[in-house]
Amino acid sequence: MKYSQEQLRQKLTEFRKLPTETEWLEFKKAENDYSFDKLGRYFSALSNEAHLQGVEYGWLIFGVENTKKDIIGTSYRKNTSLEDLKHKIASNTTGNISFIAIYELSLPEGRVIMFQIPPAPKGIPIAWNGHYYGRDGESLVALNLQEMETIRGIMHDWSQEICEIATLEDLDSKAIDFACGEFIRKNPSLEDEIEKWDNKTFLNKAKFTIKGQITKASVLLLGKSESTHLLSPYLARITWIVKDERNQELDYEHVDPPFILASVRLQEKIRNLKYRYMPDMTLFPEELTKYDPWVMREALHNCIAHQDYTLKGKITVVEKPDELIFSNMGSFLPGSVENVIKEDAPPKQYRNPFLVGAMANVNMIDTIGSGIKRMFIKQRDRFFPMPTYELSPNEVTVRILGKILNPLFTKVLRESPNLDLDSVILLDHVQKGIKVPKEAYKILKLKGLVEGRYPNIYLSSKVHSYLGKKAEYIKTRGLDKGYYEKLIIEYIQKFGSASRKDIDGLLMDKLPNIFTENQKKQKISNLLYELAKKKNLIENQSISKKCPAWVLKKG
């Protein structure tokens, strides 16, 4: 959850009323600067303590004295982006975890910075540069062994628990038959033997049950819809929602166990229409379905396998006109998608290992670590945008686009089949306007794929020219500074004077599309400063700086 300015002021007031700092809350003066290493240590400590204390977030607050809680203000990184800290912190923490948000509050007493810190995920204490930190009262200390084991020990396999009163009668016969068929497909050499097994033997061998006892994993994957009470108070449900282009809900349906049949049911529901686009140099359109069936199946099965059922939430699948959004409860244990793709190996830890094992035995999921990477490769091979993951402490969301977002990106994929997956993912970030790390920008620039001043980067002129998209390149990059200055001078010559509103109206739609509205206004301010102070060509005839009247300077 992110907070509004008013909510933050209320929180700050509440925090200052506490008798002392807590294990999950720290005030720092940080009047001018603050050690980056200490910042990282406090991130580790407050993240671990937030988990141990069972609070939603940890907080580190700059600009507040830590005894009387007086607001004194801070100049920390006042003229430098705070957002850059997220990537820098993530580079040195377990699982690349970083701040949820960094807020600036401008208060009458001074500037305050509030760092919102996620609690350590279940089973994973957070280290900074390989060292685990915690708190002893208000002091920063090494995380002790008991606390570390407490965090690690919380990882309990809910899916392995026995449903004491459940019997085979609570399982769906069609789901069992389907599972058996998939088990044979995975173990073809055992087909004759498997055909002789009864249901009890099969379920034990396929590791759905334990010595004939029905597990929660069994109910999730094979249970009758009316048997979900066996999991109470926990929820076993997938909700499919259809929304229009205005985000208005059109339809929905709840899908209950058996989840082994859920992907079939949902794929029948999703309107996977034909998508057509015209490649260059051809009169005939390419035609393919909007979504790859394997990618849809993998995304849904990942939700089922990695859902934190103890949070009592549901899995959701939202279908929009050109997008599918899959969400499940729980943190992303590997830490980052980039790590998963780079390592391309089985995760070190599963949230529901018993459930994952059963799903793997019937071809619902793989346990060799290639599923997510294969989703990216499938999208690349279709020349479509990459999956977009949104990770938070309590939810994982993946978005699959069913259309071409930028023809330039698609053309690069078509004509550069050997472009490495890392570069493809970074280019996908660029086309989506997602900020890439500065180091990644340098790599893309070296390859001649992007240009622009970081962080406002775009496909390079080389790529655009190569693709025959020069007009679009100009819209993205913008025109030469002299062109804009000439327009201002000509406007003033024609009308005698120009207000700031006049000049904004003249230039706003001509400045690069990649700029935000505020960045465009700042650019115009820079142009006016250049013409007035450096080139001495114009001056403000008005006594008001807020309502200027720019005229040509005489002489």
C-alpha cells in the first residue's frame, strides 16, 4: 500500500506520539547527508523486525530528532533523485528486495523523508551485503540466531497438512482420472503397472496423499467443489473477471476446486481471439491468437502453486480487451524475476513444496526453474511484449499483453533473432516507459539500441532509421533547441509580447512525447532563461515574475 500526503502526515503524528522508537521504527536527524551503508543496515534490520513483530511495514524517517521527536528537517539528497536509492539498495539485499516507496513531506517545520520498508518474506531473513541485521530496543545489532531461525522456521508447508475428516469421497472422480492420465504421460514406461493401481494407490504414488490420508493439496487439486469446507477458514478460489477498455466490469465467475481442471475451464472462458498485424514488405497480414495457450496455463498454474493460502485471499484472473492479469497472494520468494531468468535453476525454496511436488507429477508445473523464462521466450518468439511482473510483500501480479505495443520493438525482434533475452527484456521496459537501471542503459546504448539522456531514453535514431520510422523518432527525441527558440522569437515578433501561457500553448505539443508535463514546462523555462539571460534577446516587461510579459529586448 502507498500513502497520500495527508495519510503520511497522520502516520508521522502517530509515530511521534509513541513513547520510544520501536524495533520497526527509526528516526534519524540526517540533517545534511547519511551513510549509504548505514541506510542499508537499517533497511535489513527494520525489514527483519517488521516481520518478527508482525507489523505491515517498517519505517525509517529522516528529519526527525529521535528523543523528543522534534521535526528539524533534512537536506538529504535534496537535489538528487530519491528513487535511485531503490535500485541501489536492491543490489545489496537478499532477493533484491528494496523500499516499497520513499516519500517526501514538506512541513512548516522542515522537509521529512519517510522510507516505507517491506517486512522480510516468510522464511527469508533479509541481509545487507551478506550480513543480517536486527534491533535490540533502539540499537542496531546483528540479527541473533534465534530471530533468524524464527523467520526461517515460519515457512510451514500448509499444503502438506492432513484434512482429518476427509475421505476419497471428497475428491472428484473426473479430476482423479485426468491426473492419472497426466501421470502416465509423464511416466510412460510405468503405464501397464499404473493401470492396475486403485485410486488410493495412485494418489499415494503421485504424492497427493500421505499414507492414504487426504492432504490440503489433494483438496485443492482434486477436491469436489463442495469439499472446500475442509480447508476452512482458508479460501480456495480463482475468480475470473472480464473488464472493458474503461475498466468497467462486464462479467465474472468463481472457479473452485478441482484446480487441476481450472486451466481448461478458464481457457474456454477467455476470449482468445485472432490478432492480425501487417509486417513490412508484405501485403499479407500475420495472424495468431492474442495469447499463447501455454503461457496462459503456466501463469495460472504458477498462481496455484505459489499462492499463500494462509492469507485467506483468492487468485484472480482479469481479462481486459488486450491484456490478461494474473494475481496471487504472497511474496515472490526468489526476490526478483531477473534472478529467476538469470539463474534458470530450481528455486531454493518453495512456499508449498508438497503442492508443487504433486503438480509436477501430473505436468501442471515444472520444478527445474525454466517456467518463467520460457514464458518470456514464448512472448519473444511471437514478437509480443514481455510479461510484466509487479511484486509486493503480499501479492504477485503478472500481466500478459495480447497485442503489439510498439511496432518498432516488434520489428527489432523479427529482424534480430539472435538478440539475447536480457536485452529484449530491457528494450521491453523502454517501450513500456519502465525505468531501467543506469548500468543497463549503458549496455543498451553501447549496442546502439537506445539514446537520450538517462532516464528519458528511447529507441535510438539508428534503430528508427533502420526501421523507417524517422517521424516517430522526432516525436520521441524532439527537435533542436534552436528550433524552439526561433518559434518563441517569431511569436513575439508577430504579436508584440507573449505570456507564459502563450508560450506553453505554442511549445507543449512540440516537445518530446517522452517528457512528462512538468518536464516540458521546465524545458520551456530553460529556453526562456537562455533567451533572456544568456543571449539577451528577450526580457520580461511585467513587474510580476508569476505573470510575465515577454518582449523583444531593444538594442
